[in-house]
Amino acid sequence: MFDPIEKAEEICSIVVDDNKRKYYRISRAGRFYGGIATCDCVGCNLDCVFCWSNYPRNNPKKCGRFYNPESIFQSLVSTARRYGYRQLRISGNEITISKKHLIELLKIVNNTNYIFILETNGTLIDEDYARELKIFKNLRVRVSFKGTNRDEFALLTGANPSGFDRQLLALENLYKNKISCWASVVISFSTEENVKNFKKLIGNVSKFLAERIEYEMIFILPHVKKRLEEKGIEPIIYENTILNNGIAK
């Protein structure tokens, strides 16, 4: 197992150059959130077994080109205008690794009417990071939990179980700083009991957030299926009715 903070420092040295960040795709339309303009960055500090973007994650030296915040903003806005979107995001890998790049990008977005949805695993968002983010009125943060507890986190990401605690702390830091945020969680490998216990954990941070958890089922893409089989991990399939009427309630 590896430490996600140390891994972030290692990846940062490859994919970050001052305020520039590596991206492998800088223009696409996304159907999520009702429509969103998206750029995809290179490099992550976790090794999720179900990751759909694992090639750029595993090959940060080979993939992508460096772009400054202004270039990424212009690309996002160009896509947003083309499709009539009002929301922007960075996806693919973990954008919080490049704090300077992200903060400068958010400063640009903050002077517009666009909403920026920060998708993050949260492991790097300590109290200082959260305080830097709180000034952005157009920011919404989705903390994506990799499993419902420490054991699932370690199994699914290959990282130390303590990384799960850092995800919880990130959500607490964001909420405490009055930043619009919510938790999403991959439950494709979780029992109903574990999911219910996860909801209780989030409730310890905020009952408001506990009622707004986004429950995720992964897409079993061919390369994901292969990695799951190699690790001997069997996904659990939940029906939408169970999610809506049981676990999520």
C-alpha cells in the first residue's frame, strides 16, 4: 500500500509546472449534471481498480500536454457556449494535485456566471486548502468517496486505509468553511449495512449532507472487468428501486 499524500507529491513533480498542468483532453461535452463542459487532466494520487481513465493516470510522463489556467478556461467556455451549458469541470484524474493551477482557474471562473464543479477524491483538501477555496462563489465540490469505509477504500484504491479518513476530513473542512459540497460514494462493492453505516458517518459531519449523498454504481468496462478479476473483486449489483427506497433513504 502507498500513502496518497506522498503519491500526490510524486505525481505533482511530473504533471505540474508552476501554474501549468498536464491535460490529455481539453474539449468535450458531458451529459452529467444536466450538461457540463469538461477538460481531462493527467495524474492521480489513488489507484482505483474501477477507474475509467487509468491509462493517463498510470502514464503521466507519456500522456498529455501542459496548459495554463487561461487556456483551459477558454477551452471550457468554448465547449459550454457550443452546447449551451452553464457548468464547467475538470475530470479524468485528480485536479487538486495542482493547487496553484486550480486556484488561478477558479479566480477566472469567479468573474463569470458559470458554475465550476470540483470533482475530487478529497485526500488533499486539508483545512488550509478549504480556506483557499471558500472565496469562490461559483464553486461546488463533489467529494468522491472510494468505498464506504477504510477497508473498502484500501481494497479499491491500493492506498493506505487512512486515506478514507482524509476524505471524511475534506468533507468536514469544506462544510465548516461553508463551501457548497456533497458526498458521492461508490457502492458497487458494498453491502447494504456498510452503505447505511457510511450514511451515519456523513451524518456525523452534517445531517444535511447525509440526506444528499450521491450513490454511484460503476460501469464495468472491459479493462475494469479485467482488473477486478485480477484482484478477485466481485461487484454487487443494486437495483435502482433498492437504492431509492432502501439504502438512499
